[in-house]
Amino acid sequence: MIQWELYTILLLLFSLAACTSLLPPLPAETPTSALPTPAVPVIPSASPGPSPGIRSRPVSVEFELIGTPADYHPNPRHWGLWDLQRWHNRIYLAHGDWMENTGPVHLIYLNLETGQFVRDDGFVADEEALEIFRVFNDTLYAPGTDATEDWGLGNLYLKSWGHSWLKRRSIPSAIHVWDVAQLGRSLVAVGRVSKDNFAFGAVWVSSDNGQSWQDGPDFQNAGYGDATSLFVLANRAYATTVGTGCLAFDGDKWEEADCVPSSLLEPGAHVHKNAWFKGAIAMAPYRCLNDTHLYFFDGNSRWTVDFGEPVRDVLSTDKGLMVLSGFPTGEGSIFRAASLASRSEEDFVQLIRLDLKVEPMPAEPGTEQPCSLGHAPQSLEFLDNQFYIGLADGRLLRSTEITP
């Protein structure tokens, strides 16, 4: 493994808590696997339950296996479904592994009308992994997590409805591009750069939809960690960093901001996914950390909710704020908040208790590598009163209809 890739992994996983080939693209509109399958009942779990302050209000639900969309690659580490993003009549599926360098990555979605997985336009991203999708003004964006090319430039991928994917190879010196957000007419991106044999965090701003970028503050001399997450609140873009806090951008200048608690100022601690709900941003920890907390910020104050189970994803829906937890065994929960009135565990109920063991199990991704998550529920979508769950082992599941 390249020296700086190893350095990056060790930095990001410093506080990790015991987290237990290339193939040619198929033609566009070719399904990668068929729709199976028998329903998988949700059965009680033997693992510890959620925090005492969270009530249990279970609903009756079953899950069916849709398939394993990334099994075009022989390495099971490539299969993990790190993000699910609904866009029109599709759910796009982020996958790959930047730690083991399993790229490139096929752009795959689930067609909600046919129930088939489709390789979008046969497009392949020149990345070891894609970990997150964003939608702004009906355009789908995918920041390039780890380019398979040299580190002179990082990538951003974007697609407008009815058009083909575009690749913007334009982000200066980027090793990793972790997230992207829209502030007014500008795009903001965060990640990690390599300059003069040093690697450190970075933020960038683009006024031409990613064709060119301007550098933000000097992370190297300011002592900031990797910038790993972005959100926009009250006309300001906030970039969270690894172990060193938060920066805010008003479209003109960057300044330090108090948007994360002291627990996220520890070495290696950081967040990645986030969702806006009821005037606040809910921030989920990066998947490797086994952190049981969800972090909130409303522009003025911040608070933390402890779920007692590793938080994997957060999703804002018209039925409430949904939170997914998951263990490497395939167990976990879906929690729901209808409001944030108490700013505590009391806002949440445990809606579904998950035990997603299925026989026969897919190939075990292995436990000797960093950030091995086994069969953990990892990513969440909700539409038409059905949950979709992506697992770290690559399976995509769909629930029967429920009424939260």
C-alpha cells in the first residue's frame, strides 16, 4: 500500500473501537442480479438494548432480500453499501473500499419500478470507493472518495436527470474528497490533500459547478485534522474535522465555529453523514468508530443523544428523523423522532429491532483488516412506507409497508 494511503488509514482509525481485478462494465440497463426472495422475519435480538431513556414502540415488519448489487467484484470488501440515495424512481448505491483499494466503482442504482439493479449508462467511477451521494437542485453528486489515478487532482461526479454522468477531475491535490455541499450558487467540498510530501485536511470552494476550485484555510499550519463532513445551516457552510472541531464559511471567509462537542475533539473522532431536521443538523459518526451517539447543532447550541448501539446512518423523512444502528452480527435498530422538543433520548422511540442474519450468509468480509464491519446494517432509505437497508456485507433489504 502506498505510504500516504497507510498514513491516512492510521490517522482516521486512531480511535477505532474494535470494529468487529477489475471487471468490465455491463451495458447500461443490464441488471446485475435478479430479485429473489423469501421474507426474513425480524426476530428479537440477544444483544444489549438501546439506552434506557429511549422507549420501545415496535411495529410488525418483515424484510426481503433484494440482492447484492456490488458482487460484480470478487473481493467482498468492495460490496459494502455505505449510502443509499433516492433520486427520482431510483435508489443509488454507494460502495467500494478505499482502505483495500478495490476500485474502480460502477455507478449502480435500484430501479424502483422494475426491482432490478442497473449499471447507470455503463459508467465507471475512477475511484477505489464512493461513500456518499448528495442531491442539489435535482442534480446528483458523488464526491470521489479515493481516485484510482494520481493525487494531482481529486474528482467530483455529477449527473443531471436525463443526462449522462460527468466527471470533474479538478480538485487540487486531493487524495480524498469526503463530502460536498451547496451554498448559494457555490459548491463546497472537503477532504485531504498531499503537498510537498505532507498530507493534511482541506476545504475547497467552486463557483462554476466543480469545473475549478479555490483553496480554503491553510489546514497544515493551523493544525486542523481531515475535513470529513459538510452541512449548510442558516446560509453558512460548516466543515467538521477529525479531532479538531468545526469551521464555518459564509460565502466570503472561513472562521472557527463551535458546532461539535468536546468528545469529537479527541484524536480520530469525526462525523460523516448528516441530515437536517426541525431546524437542526443531526451528525452521525464515521462508520468505523462504533460510536453510539448522534450529534446535533442548530446554529446556536448543540446536544448529543446516546442510543446505546453503534449509530450507522441518519435520515430525515416526512415521518420523522430516522436513525439506524448496527452491529457486525447483523443486529441493530431503527429509531424515530417526531420532534426534537426535549433535545434528549426522550425524543426517540425504538421503532424496529433488527436481526438480519440470513442463511446462507454472503462471504465474510474478514476481521483482520481495519474497519471490518461484518454484516452490520449500514445505510438507510425510506419511501412509500418501506425501509431499505444496505448492509456492510453488500446485501440490500426492503421491508414490508409500515406506518411509523
